[in-house]
Amino acid sequence: SNTEPLKGKTVLITAGPTREKIDPVRFISNHSSGKMGYALAEEAKKQGAHVILVSGPVQLPKPSGIDVVSVESAEDMYQAVLNVFDEADIVIKTAAVADYRPRVSYDHKVKKQTGNVMIELERTKDILLELGKRKTKQILVGFAAETNNLAEYAQAKLKKKNADMIVANNVKAEGAGFGTDTNIVTLFKRDGTVSELPIMSKTAVAQKIIEEITVLLKDLNKH
Ligand code: PMT
């Protein structure tokens, strides 16, 4: 029905940062609070979807009526996402996944050295890229956190990751990106449409994104 356009659909959302372990007391991470991803999860639930939220470590309360899968590292997130990907009709990748992790992680606390130390980093798996390859029926939505050349990078991601939509935010702009209650995003769709949204609460941004996905879903069913 029009009141619950996502009824019967499974929406998989990732949120928050990942933590890449150096040793039992140290890790490499980023400033994602999970607010954007959790707002999307709430909105998808409101529109009638079954929501699976794969979440990195955040300080937010566990939302009710949503299946939350808690993960730590990029590798954990990769496994958790691929476990449920086949069930999903819509996938939204809001998480700020680490691109690199320490090549070696120690199971004892690393002692202080006299001089400088080096931590060698290796690439993590690109989850979005993998999903783009495996995609069958799914609508795939990625995010792009940029500080410059927003449009150019977002368009490139859309193609390279075989996504249906990229939500780009300039994470250096005041009121946008990490940690804030608001965001400033531009939506880039596969059909070439670009919509630049003004500053809005993350809840309102989530409403807009879910609305756009509902339109994509309708187009999909027409063909
Ligand atoms: O959590 P908040 O504090 O509310 O902040 C929201 C946000 C800034 C984290 C969010 O709006 C956002 O931009 N999320 C994406 C952050 C990011 O990692 O962007 P990216 O340009 O590095 O990655 C692009 C896309 O690839 C993302 O969909 C990301 O989930 C995905 N990715 C990245 C690396 C990787 N190894 N696997 C991935 O799937």
C-alpha cells in the first residue's frame, strides 16, 4: 500500500565506524557516530520494511523492531553483510568502513619503544564493490564521504561499484558528515539524475533517501 511502501521488503543497512585492531588496547578507526545509518534504519522500518542493521561500535541506543548485528572490524562487517545479502531487496551502505588495517595485530599489548615505530597497513575488502558484482535483484545504495571534487568522485563510484544511487556528503562542510545531527547531501542516480539537497536533519535526509529508493523500486517492478 501507499502507507507502507516497503512492506514485504528486506532492507540491509550498515552504519557506524569499524575498528581495526593494533593490539588488545589500541585500534584505528574514524569519527562515524552511526547517526545517519540509524536514521535510515528507523525510516525504513517506518515504511514497513524488515530491517537488518549491521552496525560498527556506536554510542546509540539499540533501535527496537530492527535486527541489529554488531560488528567491529571491516572483515567482520564484510562477513555479516554477505551472510544476509541474498535476502535483501535494498542495501544501503552508510558505514564508514576502514580502507586499511594493521597487517599484523598483536594479542599482547605492544610495549613502548625508544624510537619511532611503523605500523604497516594493508587494504581491507571493499564491501560495496563486492556487492555490486553479486547484485541480482537488489537496489544498491552507497555513500561517498569526500572533502573535494564531490561530483566527480561520486559519479566514478556509481559506475565502479555498480550502484543504483550514491549519497555524497562533503564531510568538511559545516553541519555535514561525521557526528552531526544534520547532513548536506547530493544524490547521484544511475539514470544520471542529480539532486542537491539543502542542510537537513539526518532524519529528514533519511526520509528523502528512502523516498528515492521507493521510486527506484517502482521503476524496477515496471520492467
Ligand atoms: O555516522 P555519522 O556520524 O552519522 O556520519 C555519517 C557518515 C559521514 C559516516 C556517512 O554520511 C557517510 O558518508 N558514510 C560513508 C563513509 C565512507 O566510508 O565513505 P567512503 O567514500 O570511504 O566509502 C564509499 C562507500 O564504500 C561507502 O558506502 C562505504 O560504506 C563503502 N565501503 C568503503 C570501504 C570498504 N572497505 N568497503 C565499503 O563497502
